[in-house]
Amino acid sequence: MRPTIKPFIFLLVLFGCVTAVLGMTVLSEPVAKHTPTAPAPAPVSKTALYDSLRLDTMSLSPKLFYLLCRGTKMQDAGELSNSRMLTIVDFSLPSSRKRLFIIDMESKKLLYNTYVSHGRNSGTDMATRFSNRPESFQSSLGFYITGNTYNGKNGYSLRLDGMEQGINDNALERAIVMHGSAYVNDRIVHAKGYIGRSLGCPAIPAALAKVIINTIRNGSCLFIYGHDTSYLAMSKMLSQPGLPSLSDTMMADSMG
């Protein structure tokens, strides 16, 4: 005679099986992990950035770096569509020195440091005379916004829009552009002691022209500096209302 399984025993066994299966299902599900939010990067002071880039070893003075950083009016006004790149041309250095500096302000890196020419009527090795006048064949100081590119008689070139009235605002009319040139390189420096001169354009080594132009084109800030007291007195970019003095800024500076 076969034993009879009572209904309540069958239900108990069935309940145990279902519970075991559900338990295995729950255990097999991945456990959600909490990923902490990364803290926002701390602001980097101009002094710390200057030191980290070791710009002093390349003869770029702290004062000039601070002057560049004060050109924030264009960015605040929304005029810079490529605010990541800052370019400095330091005409207080001789043309035999690498006096063009391109800084990536997002990665905090110096991307390029190379030669750049000045206008032939601005001087031989040192640029000491500057003009905004057409046909002067002199360089113009001040803040520029980089424009679009084109292929002209000097090859791949970058238009520059001078942003300082009476100082460099004739740049487009004068066709002051950045372009590559065969007279800007180490070989010329070794042969003559200085590089060739332009008609006022900041010409750069031909081998680097395309990559540099593509890096800073379309709305970045370019600052051309030289030893010229009249520029420092005239520039509204460097004496913006509400900004602290340069000496105050150099003592208490923060970016970010």
C-alpha cells in the first residue's frame, strides 16, 4: 500500500522550494555601489600657474603674465569663443629668443614656445617702435581676438582683429595676420643673430604654422607686448574700471 502525502506536507515542501529560488534570485542581483562625486578642482592662482609652467626659465616675466591675465574684459563680454587658449607675444625680448607662448588654460600647460617676427620698421633684433598706421610696416601692441583662416600669398594664415581703439584696431585693414615664414627659424638666428622681419605681421616658423594657427583660431585671446610706455598709458584693457591695480592683483590673485 503506497503512503499518502498529506496536503499540508506538500504545501510546506512547495513553499520551501519557492523561498529557496527567490532567495537565490535576490542574492544573484548585483549590489548597487555608491560612487562619490569628485570634488570640484580648487582655483589655481596666477602665481601658482606661472610657477608650474616655469615661465621664468623662458624669460617671460611675471608682470607680463599678469597683464595677459587682466585681459578678461573680452571673455566677460562673451567675445571669446575659444577662451581656453591664451597667446602671448613678448616683444620686450629680442627676436633671437623664443618669445611666443601659447598656454592651455584648461589643462594648465604650455603648448608652444617658439620664434615670432616683428615688423621691419619696428627695429632689427629688438622691437622698439610700434604703430597702428597703415603702411607703417611696424608691429601693433595690445589685445587681439583671433579670427578665421585662409590661404593667401603667405600660405595658411590667421586673421587678427585688434580690440584696442587707436592702438591696434586697424589690424584687419592693414592685413596684420599670423602666418608661417621661411625667415623665422633657428638657422636664420645662427646665421644673422636675429630672425627676419615682416611688414607688421607676427610671422612664425613655417613648420609650426598650421598646428599653431589651428590651435588658437576662431576666437582666442592674443596679447602682443613691448616696452612702450604710451601703450601702457593708453590701453583701456589694462585699466578697466573696477579692477584692482596691477600690484594689488599680483599680491592677491585667484583664477578658476
